[in-house]
Amino acid sequence: MEPSGVSDEKRPTVDMVKDKNGTDQILLQNPKGASVKISLHGGQVLSWKTDKGDELLFTSAKANSKPPHPVRGGIPICFPQFGTRGSLEQHGFARNKIWLVEENPPALSSFDSIDKAYVDLVLKSYDEDTTRIWPHSFEFHLRVSLALDGNLTLISRVRNINSKPFSFSIAYHTYFSISDISEVRVEGLETLDYLDNLFEKERFTEQGDALTFESEVDRVYLNSRDVVAVFDHEKKRTFLIKKEGLPDVVVWNPWDKKAKALTDMGDEEYKHMLCVDGAAIEKPINLKPGEEWTGKLNLSLILST
């Protein structure tokens, strides 16, 4: 879990802490002071801070952090589905399960590095509650790492240990902390087709050079580029979202009416959050017995003057 081979004063650290409910969390810190906090409840990243202590992820002040409720904010993992379908709960069950720290994870080639603080988590399908609602045997391996430059990387590997094929959808439902929703724009989605959840998943084509926000947005952009950018003019910073194995991008802001209807979100908090997700939704991922899928999300911050 902890890299070796670096002098103590420059060593990334990996610590186990508990939240107010007694839920285990992992705190990653790089030598410069940046940090990432991950809850074993949901395998969910709850905090991503710069070396100056600036929080980059939004979490609602009204979020319910007591299991089994998912936390409104951070980066919930939506698996094995995004949205609602069949008997599965909305956005699947992964964000509501307790994950385990994996002491001897399968090797990740060319990834381990002495300047990264990282943790490996695993979710398996061995409890009856899970197999009753989704009757498939799987292993979901998740590595969360914090690099020396402050970049946050999530690598997911889902393996089918079934005797039959199964399919799933997935999204890293990333809540970015922003100055004001009217001050941000998203680039990298121009000319793409998208499914609009406000119009019963009707298909449209993005006409603008950049996506800006004046009302509720709930869209799945299809077959996007591997890099999407969120520009925050007021805070003079840009989030870069780089992804592999995740062809789609979800963009969501509930705006005022929807925010007021959410019990775990403040009425005005929609102004300070924007979800932009790396995802695989339109075409579910199919795994034959023994097959494994890998998806990677890398989040970085660029400051402008």
C-alpha cells in the first residue's frame, strides 16, 4: 500500500483514519502536502486537496455520510449501472457497499512509482444481498493514486468470474467544486451527440463551441475525446479530465428546482458544483467468463494567472 525507496522527508504517506460514523477512510498525502481521502464505504473519493489545502471536490453540507446512504459529493462509483433500470437501485450498488483494502493486488504494469501515494481496494460479489439483485460473480479492483504533481488517478478493473457472460455500465460521478455555475464552461464536447435525460433520453447534437450553464443540465455525451476541460473563470483554474476505456461523458447540474427537491443538498449549493463524469453508458461493457475490463480516469488542475 505504501511506496518504498524514498527518503522519509519525501515519502508519500498512506494512513487509515475514521470519519464521525466510524467508517474507515484512507488518507493519501504526497510530499508537497496535497491529499486525497477515500472512504471504504463505496470506495468513494471524498476529498482532493491541493498542496495549499484548496478543496477541489464538492460535497454537500447536507450530505448523509452514514452507511448505507451514498454521500452527495466527491466521486461516487456508479456500477453496474448508471441511472435506473430493472430491480437495481439508482446508479447501482457499488457506491453503497463496504470495500476492502487489497494488500496483494494484481500487478499494474508501468504504473507503480515511488512518487505516488496509492491504495488498492476491492469489491467482490460474495454477499447474498448483492447476488440477489445482480446474480453475477465479479471482482472490482480499484486503485486510487495521488501523484507528486497533485494529479488524481482512478484505475478500475472489473473481472468476470462467472460461468456466463454479463454486461455493465459505469460512471465516475465526479462532483467538481466551482466558484459559480454561471462562470464555468466545458470544452471537448463540441459536435458530439448526446442523450438528454430531461427529454426522455432523446438524442441531440451539441451545437456550441463550449458548454455553459443557464438551467438544469443532465446529459450523456457519446464517444467523446479522451480529454475534456472544465474552465472556472472566477477561480482562474481548469480541471482536465483524461480518460481511457470510458467513451462517454455525463454532465449534470440540478439547478434550483431539482436542488430544492434533494434532501441531501442545500437549496443554493447547485451554484458551486458541476458533475462531469468519465463513463461507459450507451454501449454496456460485455465480459465473457474470465475476461477483464480496465478503465482509467486522470484528473489534473491547471492554474492560470
